[in-house]
Amino acid sequence: MLNILIAEDNADMRELFCTALSDSEYKTFPASDGTLDIKGAEFTVTLLL
């Protein structure tokens, strides 16, 4: 399972991304400003928009 950090300031878009990716069996970590306590999670940056 891939961990995906969703950094989006628009709450509706952030929820949409998280829902779509979670439904595809990704583990999502939503953040409104790019900061989040993600201790213990591994991330590999493959796409940054």
C-alpha cells in the first residue's frame, strides 16, 4: 500500500482526492497547508503538483 500526502488548501478538493485514492486502496494523509504529523509513515515522492 502506498502512502500519499494530499496537501491541498481547498477542503472540498482535498476530501475528493482522499476519497478517490482511499477507494483505490491508497493510504492518504490530508493536510491543508503541507504540514502534518506523519511520524512512522514512509513517503516516496513520485508526483508533486
